[in-house]
Amino acid sequence: SGSWEPLYRVVLLGDPGVGKTSLANLFAGVQERDLLEQHGVAAYERTLCVDGEETTLLVMDTWEPEQRGDSWLRNQCLQVGNAYVIVYSITDRGSFESASELRIQLRRARQAEDIPIILVGNKSDLVRRREVSVEEGRACAVVFDCKFIETSAALQHNVAELFEGVVRQIRLRRGGK
Ligand code: GDP
């Protein structure tokens, strides 16, 4: 089209093992992931058509926990996002508690900015191993003042809806001020 189209950086946050890479994979599609991984980049760009309008997202899967990653990189993650997806596993209460800590870190890093945040309870297919109820997730999102969705990367359930939701949250804030 040739028209200028903005790109929005979406950063995935959350404990190791909650499913960030699986969600990023589904967003990217397998072929693109292979290509990008050869170049050592954990960021995936795709243009989504949502409500009849195209928006390009760059999904970044570079978050590392405090014990492993260096603090400079973590701080970069907290600074560069235009939107954040905070992921926990519904089978891991510890990861749910970490999500709260991440929300606090994000608020501290970006102060008064009104950044879209989506809280994601992943692995919703593992019903018998559930440790965090849907109600708890929803209540947490109310406290966080953010959106909430449960997903299953394994069943590809609600994953497209998650990224469409990110686009809608970005648009709600666009040009509003
Ligand atoms: P990350 O460390 O947050 O990037 O998590 P990964 O995407 O590497 O996933 C960790 C493990 O959980 C892998 O074995 C995945 O196959 C598995 N996993 C991820 N999402 C789901 C899900 O929705 N359901 C189930 N059952 N397993 C999942």
C-alpha cells in the first residue's frame, strides 16, 4: 500500500515454563520462526487484520528471570514495550504470584504511562492440574486494571483472540490524548 504503518512492540513477561515461547510460536507461525531463529532473534512480526483494519505487532519473547538474565536486558524489556502480555500457568500458583510482581515492576518502570496489559492464564487444557481458578485470574486483572484471558497454546484455544485483544487495547489508547 505504501502508506506509513506503525509497528507496536508487544513484550511477553512471565516465569519460565508458563508457555511464552509456545504462544509466540503460534503468533509467528512455524516457518517464520525457523527463519528468525537462524538469526538468533526471539521477536516475531506479523500484520493482523482486526475489525477490518491492519495493525503490525512485533512480539518479543526475550524475558528471562532474575536468577538467569542480566538486569540490563530485563530493564530494556520493561522500557520498550507498547503493550505487555503477562503470562502465568493455571497449573502453577507460583507463576500467578510472579505475575503480580511483574505488574508492580512494570508500573515502577513506566510510572504514569497508560500501557495496555493483558493478563494471560495459559494451559487451560490441563483441567485436573489447575491451581488458579478463573475467578482468581479475573479478580487479579481487576486489581491490575488490565484485560484477562485464559488460553491453551497446546489446543490453540484463545490464542488468536489474545493477540486481537492486544491490538484492540493498543487502538483504544491511540490518538486519545
Ligand atoms: P516459556 O518458558 O514460558 O517460554 O514456556 P514454553 O513455551 O517453553 O512452554 C513450557 C512447556 O509447557 C513446554 O513443554 C510446552 O509444550 C508446555 N506448554 C506450553 N503451553 C501449554 C499449554 O497451553 N498446555 C499444555 N498442556 N502445555 C503447554
